[in-house]
Amino acid sequence: MTAVAVTVSTAGAILAGCVDARTGRIPNVISRATAIAAIVLAAQTGEVTSALWGTVLAGGAVFALYALTFRSGIGLGDVKLAAAIGAGLGAYTGALALGVAFVLGGSYGAWLMLMRGARRTDAIRFGPFLAAGTVVAGAQTLPLGIDVGRLSTRVALVEVDSAGRPRLVAVASRPTEGDAGGAMAAALGELRTRERRCVLALGTDTATLQTATFPPLGRLERERAARFEAARRLPYPLAAAEIRVASIDAARCVIGVARREAVDSRVRAARHAGLRPLAIDDAGLALLRAFPTADAIVDVGDAGTALIVRDEPIPAVRRFSIGGTAFTAAVAEALGLDATLAEQRKRTLGMAGAGEHVCNSLVEHVASAIVEARAGARSEIRAIALVGNGSRLPGFAEALERAVAIPTRHGSLASDASWGLPPDVVRAASPDWGLAFGLSLWTLAA
């Protein structure tokens, strides 16, 4: 269901819960108005079926409880309010709201029996618990996914529909200009959302994932062993690293290593924008989340390019120092242009004979790495997705496809990834939006 329908149901449930707490009654006018408004809103977005199913299932579940308690535990007002909540939340989220309400109400009833000597047949004002369940379940927004680049900062707002599927609502992009916190705050103002949780990312230039196998160890011993293992490969002092360990099974674990300065700067910027960071995610994992049909992703950024190959338990990653800036510099040098004119020419004509050796070099490096990855990967590489602004270089996708003989296309989010944005807009912007969208899905994958 849409955010508006969820908001209407939540407001109606809270009002009814407050009235029930004070008077012991839930006025029919509140339940009726909430249900009608929710169904009308559902009709405008083609979700009437979901609204009706939610009405029947939520109302039916509470009516069954009403009948089982011989009309002495809860009242018909609770049944009508539950039906109205189901109309606004849909079947999936409505069931979640009822589950929360039953847990809270049951806990309160048990406390009354233990501490106050209440009987099973004593009535409970269930409206406040229905309201609490609606508030919890109606928190449909996922954490904001924030992609901080050297040139642009993108913030993705994603909601979960009534079937539990993530839907992209909007993406706001602002120039970073050396102030990531300011860019986040400006993007947040454009999105007009109350969501303040967020997930940030670190790329392969500042963070790595690796696997390790240890004999049976306790948690503290495993963490010490993981730090020792990570230190062997670190190109900088261990004191400058943040290290996290996640167990795969009794013997294997994944070790995440990042520059502490990079982590701290991301967190500071988010907090400066009034956000609450939940996690610093790996950019490669987030991209694979956003483009689940791609077996490999080539992310052509401003300063470099990353090849991410889907594998278990972690993706195989290679990084190359050639990116968009190198393309522009090659054009500028070949034609004697300044950086601005060279960038404009690159975006419209591609390399077009000017500095093509740089593009060809990147294609050769990536193709060679893909051949190596195919030999060691547990599954075949059948599709390559290109992301990042540099991947739009005219002719780059075709050159890479010829080199590796694997279908290579610009990354495209699923056709049903958004319920409010035009499909052609989502398709065109997917290479830029993919990372922010994938970061927002972190809680669904965690």
C-alpha cells in the first residue's frame, strides 16, 4: 500500500486507541472513515484487491478472537478497527500489525492476571494495542541508502509495499563539493521524509572483504586471529584500520577491513545532516543486491574502476586505477582542450580517436580479469552490468562485450522496482542510482 494509505490507517488507529483508552469504546465513525479513506486511496493506485484482502483477513482474525473469548475479552469495536487497519495496510502488513498487537495485548493481560488478579474473561481495552501494532508495522520506509561520490551524493528513499517488496520512491542527488554532510542535508530536504536511519558505503579503494578459516575458537580468540590475519595484508598501519568479523560457519568467517578515517568521515557527515547511520556497507555487495540478475558488475567511477564478480561467500573484486577522470585527461591531452571542454566532448562523442588508448587499456584489464574470474568462479558469468557515470562513455559497453563475448549492458533496476517513477526515468538513471538503492536494501539482507 502507498505511504498515504498507511499514514491514514495509522492516524485512524491512534485516534481510536486514544478514545478507547479513555472511554472503553471505539466510535464507529472513526473506523468507518478510516476504512473508506483507505479503500478510496487504494482504488487510485490499483490496490483495491490488497485493501479488501487486508480488511477481510484483519477483521476476520480479530472477529475470531472475539468469538473465542465469548464476547468478553474484546469488543466489536476492536473488530471494526482491525478491518479498517487492514484496509490501509494490506494483508501482509495488516497481519504484522495484528501480530504486534496480540503480543502486546497478551503480555498486558498476563501481567494483569499475575499482578492484579484479573480473570481470563475480563475485558481488555484492545484499541491502544491495535494502534501500537499499526505504528510498528506501518513504519514501511527502509533506511535511506546514501551513495557519497567525489562529484555527487545520492540519497535513495525506498518503501516496502503490502507484499513485503521494496519499491523505490525517489532519489535525490546533490553535488558533493567537498561537503558530504551538506549534500546529504540538501537531498534530505528534497525528499521530504521523516526517515533518519541510513546506510552508507565504502568502496574497494578504502575497504575490503576477505575470508579466513580458523580452528575452533572462542569469539574473542577468533577476533584476535582475524585481526592478525588482516594485518598481514594491510598496506597501512593496523591502528588506522577498522576490522569486523562475521562467522559463516564453525570454521570460516568473513573479515571486513576499512580505513578508520574513511568510516569516521562518513559517519560524521551523516550525523551533521541529522541522520542516524545503521551500517557502513560494502559497495560491491550493495550493487549486487540492486542488480540481482547480473553475474558481474563493472563500476566505472571518477577515479577508478571496480570489477565485482558474484561468488560465495563474498564477491571477487578487482580494482583498476583508470576511470572517468583518466578518460577526460586523455581527450584533453590529445586535442589540447581544457578539462571542461574535454569532458563535454567525451560525453557526446566518446573518445572518437582522441586518447582511445586509455579506454582500450581499461577494456583489456577488465577483460583479462573477467577471464581469470570465470576460471575460478563457482558459477558461470552470463551477464555483465555496467554502472557508474563513466560507464556511459559511448562505445565502452560494445568494446567490452566484444572482448569477453558476454552480454554487457548498462545496469537496469527491475521493471517493478518503483511504483511512482516513470519506467524510462528509472531505466536511464539505474547506473547512477543502483548503489544508493542497494544500500537501502541492507536491512532486508542483514
